[in-house]
Amino acid sequence: MSIFTNIKRLDPKIKQLGMISNTNADMSSNNQNININENIKAEKIITISSSQERFDDEYSDPDIYSDESEEDSNDLFQKLDQENLDKPLQLASSASAIFAQAYEDEQTIPISKQSILKIQTALTPKYREVTVRWLIQLNYHFKLTSDTLYSAVTYFDIYISLRNIELNELQLYAVVCYWISAKIDNRCQPPIAEFNKITNENFTLEQFSRAEVNIVTALNFTLNFPTSKFFMRRFLLLTRNDSNLIEITNFFTEIALQKWEFIEIPPSLCAISAIACAASALGYSQDAKSVIHLARYNDYELLLNCAQTMLKIGKETTIKQKERGKEIAMFSSLDFDVDISKNF
């Protein structure tokens, strides 16, 4: 029995990048379907998001750093916002207020490892990782914004922190979280019938509607949460405009999205760590130092541990890709063994 049934007509980009574990994905006879198996010992594969929307969101600087760093950060971001006043999509005139509010909001996101382990009777950290990996594939299939994916995972993590989910309902609740997020972040969202088709008619309309009510109620009707992708875009403004840096930052950000180790880490901290890891691995030490300094957290130890864990998992992932003959060219020059502490 598979926990997750077929995703049909999967985006060929995923297959090209080799982002799906061979032990978790079996091609059907017509080479169009992909099964996500229940085997939770499968190799862990991290996907790379496409480098998109570098400067397409609203940003500002946080107010939870040390006073010295905050002053420098304010000056730089205010200068950037002034330069972007003629770009309506960046909301430069409101960026400071928006970002300050986002920092307050991330402190109240009710995601808890302890609660998940206490409440869930069958769902384990491994099952949660498989679920997120499946949602990543789903997002590639529908080609919706990355914000849709990240918000959907946030909804899911909040829900499993508050309510128990049986394994036979895992795919249903993952799909409904994604559908709710799609309604928030996109002008048009896939119809429910399409989700049902993708999941091999795994649920009824009544089950889908009931799950939506359960999720929205558990979220207390709050559907806008800051994500690491939201913060990442702001901090990338402080670095060089380099496509490899953006790609590798996305890679590390998706590591944090999937892995149990990062589930309680604030999204802004994950974003800072991802950029610092990408810049350090590429040899852009000055960019790493700039981001760490300008986005300084009082708890340097937490930031350092987060970054070191990302580098470790990133190295393990690329090794497994290479062993399967699916090495990605841009990874060949990365130094995952870099001593990132030197940039702090």
C-alpha cells in the first residue's frame, strides 16, 4: 500500500534534475505516473527550486537584532527601498512596516516538535518528510509559485502540531493544505477534481470539504504566515546578483523546508542560514559575512548550528545524487566542508 498515489504528467524538469529518489519513485508502464512509496528508509533527496522572483515581494528589516546591527541594517535597507520606489511590485514605501510585522508574526507560529510527537499516533518525522517531498513534486506539477508550496507546508506543520492525522488521511490533508495555499497566493488555482485525479481518486468531495474546515479552524482562520522564502528574498538584496547564489540558496532553503531538524527554527533564521551557506560554499565569503552581520541574531550559536546542519545535509544529498549518476553541474564547485564559523 502506498501512502501517496500517483502524480500524473509530472513536470519533466524534476526528472531532468534527478530530484526524486529511485527507491521512492517507480515509473508506470506508460512512463507518466510516479508512485511515492511508503518506504521511509528511502534515500533523502532535496529538490532545487527554480531561481525566480528575486525581487518580487515586499520586504523590510527585522527588529530583533542587536542595536548596533539594526542601525546598519536599517540604513542599507532604507537605501535599497528608496532606489525601488519606482517598482510598485516591491512595495518599497511599505516594506519596512511589512517586514517588521512579519518578524512579530513568525514568533507566534504554533509549530512544535514536542506537540507533534505527543499528538501524532502514526505520523513520524520520516512520514512528515515524505509528505513535504511529495508536496514539492505537486508544486512542480502545477507550476504554481514557490510561496504556495512554503505556505502549504506551514499549514501542514501547524495542523499536525494541533491535531492527529491518520496515515490513510495524510495525502488528503497535504493536498487540502496546498489547495488552501493556492487560493491565497494565486489568482487561479487547480480545481478539486484535478487533485482527486492526481491522487487516483483517493478522496470524496465531502472528505475534501471536511478536511478544509478542520484545517482552517485549526489555523484559527489565519492564512498568512511569513516563510523562509519570504525572508530569503529580502536578504538576497544584500548580496551580489548571481544566479548560482540564488539557486544554491533555494537548495538550502528547501533542505530546511523538508527536514525535521529545522521545523522549529524561525523562517527568517532559516533564510539567513541558507544564504550564508550558499555564499560560503561558493567562496563568496564577503556576501556571507554581510548577510550574517546585517541580519544579526542575538543567538549566534543557533544560527551557526543551523548553517552547519544545512551544509552537512547538503553534502550528503549531493553525494547520493552523484552515486546515482545524477550529479548536478553547479554542485561540482561547491565546498560543503567550508568552515562557515569564520564568516561569523
